[in-house]
Amino acid sequence: METLQILGWIYLGIILGSMGSVVGLSLFQVRNVADLKAEIRDLRLQRQLLKEEVFRLTKRGKPFLISDIYY
């Protein structure tokens, strides 16, 4: 009877420990996911700004020579 009680406590400890580790790991992952989402948001903003810059630079007309104006 004594061994059955000891095995029950061991089983309970394993169950509670595994649940605690799952909760602990998920809390660490939430912070990591939030950092990654912030980085994705920053990179998307940077990509949009670079697209606008490229579009602005390509929208300019072709440079012309001053001699073309007088003829």
C-alpha cells in the first residue's frame, strides 16, 4: 500500500511538472512571437518605403541635353 501511494505522488508530480513546463515554454514563446511580428511589421514598412523611392526615381523623365532646347 505504501508503494502505491508513492507511485501516485510520483505520477502526480510528473503530470503537474509537465503542465507547468508547457505553460512556461508558451510564455517564453509569446514574447519571441511578438518580437518576430514587430520585425515583420518594420520590414514591411521598409519595403513599402523603398518601393515608393524606386517608383519616384523611375518616374522622372529622361534627362535631356541643353543643346536639344535651342534646336
